[in-house]
Amino acid sequence: MNWDSIIGHTVTIANLRAMLQADRMPHALLFAGPEGVGKMLTAGVLSAALLCESADKPCGRCPSCRQFAQNNHPDFSLIRPEGASIRIEQIRALQHQVSLVPYLGDRRVVVIENSDKMTTQAANSLLKVLEEPPGHAVFILVTARRQMLLDTIISRCLTVGFQAQPWQELLAALVAKGYPAREAEVAVRLGNGKMGTALGLLEPDGLRIRDQAFALVAALTDSRGQALWTLPEELEKYTRQDVLELLHYVTLLLRDILVYRVNREQSLLFNIDLAGQLAEQALYWEETALLAAFGRIRQAERALTGNGNIRLVLEALLIHIMEMMKGGQHFASSSGSAI
């Protein structure tokens, strides 16, 4: 694990390395930005560098780097949610750990993943530590929802912003790593500039939910309406987060269909691997129905986020979308050529 393993974020990485070299690292940093852009990878590399015993940090060779690579460094703590939240017991245990003198070097490093998921009690407990931090401790809080953190915690951290990267840059990096160019292009387009998301999509089953989303969109054009009753039951087995991800991909698929309806430009598609199938699906849709469907999907996402019943929300969504498509199906039956 070294700085070269981080794709993009050139200015951010340069600033972190400059602070490290000048020994002016603040006691608390807040890595904030969208999911999948490399925040945790950067936090890991910075942690290794802070603990490294060599001048070239992280060297990957010293005892500290070797122990860090083996996930058993005595001066490093990783806090992440246990279940849905980070609990006060975790922060209390952390308070004890950081109060101890470092075992190998002169620092202790703490990374708090999904720090926005701290309970109110846990957040207030952490705040007390940040208000009077041990001189040998560095805290790195990582979040995709900065607005959910206490303002008092944010004010005691140096915020380091992370943004999505140009997909062409990520594509070149993935091809350099040995991924097939076509598969990598699909992943970076769907990942929308997020390397972590793209790597997940390149896993053997990475496109499973996207493919289910396409099956749902394709089933909507079935004149028998089978999807209306079978798909909600099948999707009821998904977690709530999976269903939200599925609706995200449905939105991207309908957006691509809209692109075909407007200008037929394949280079603008997210789902570039499904270009032919999307061209066929475009025959069944009118632009006004697509725009209305986007609004219905947003309503369904809000309902699911608010703990709505998954099956009822999906059934209502499918009913509304199929009603919107009636005009489009008439268009399809009268059209003699594919888009």
C-alpha cells in the first residue's frame, strides 16, 4: 500500500504528503466525499505513512509497515459501524486505547469509517476526545454524508474533500491494471467517476443488480403485465439498500433510453454494453412518460428511505410506470424501424 495505489486526487495527495513531510499533520482530519471515490484507500495509505519508521513514508519495508500490512499494528485502530451504527462502547474503548503511549513509534492513528453513523452518545463522546486530543494521536474520520456529523466535530477537523474523477482517467488506470477495456469502460461509466464503485462492478457478480434492473425495465414492456405481480415478490428478498441500488440503475437505464429517444448518441450512454437492447426498449417509451417515471422513482426512493414496505412501494411504482407507458406502446406498434 503506497501513494501510487491511489488513482487521481493529485492535489489532495500532494497536500497530505506536504503536511506529512513538514510534520504539520493536524490531530484530526475529515475525509468527505461520495461513496467509492477512494477516501478509505487514502486513509489507509496516510495511516501507514504516519506510522512508518522510514524517511520515505510509507516504505512498505520497516517493521511498522509490515505489521500494518498484516492488519495487526498495535498503534492503529479502525472503527466501523457494528450493525447500523457506531456505538458509544466503541468510542469509550477507543478513548482508552489512544490514552496509552504508542507501542512502536511516536503516534497512534485512528480511522473512523462511516463516521456519520455514530450514535448521538458516541459522537458526543468522540467530541470530548477531539477537544483535548492526546498529543500522539491522529484521527481520520471518513464520511459520505458530512452533513450528518455534529458541527462541533467538523469544526475540530481539517476537512479534506474528495470528488469523483474523470472516467477516462479511471479507464486508463483500470486497463493498466489488466482489466479488459470493454468491461472496464462499462464499470467506469456506471461508477460515474468512482474507482471503488467501478472495481466492485468488475467483480464476478458485480453487475447482478444492474442486470436485474434491466430485467425489470424490459419486463415493463411485456403486454401481458407479468412483471407487475412477479417482480415485487422476487425483489422482496433483496435488502433495502439493494432495492435502492436497483432503482438507481433503473433510473440510469431509463435515462439511456431517453438519450436514444432524443439524439440516438451511444457515446452518452452509461450502460454502453446494453446499447442494442436499450435501442429496442426506446420504441416503447414517449419522452413525457420517461420524465414522469423519473419523478415516480424518486418518490419510491424517498418511501424506501423512510422505511416503507418494499413490496408495496415497488408494486405502486410499477403500476404507475405501466400506466405511463400506454401511449408509448401504441407508438411501438405503429413503428416499423428500430432506433
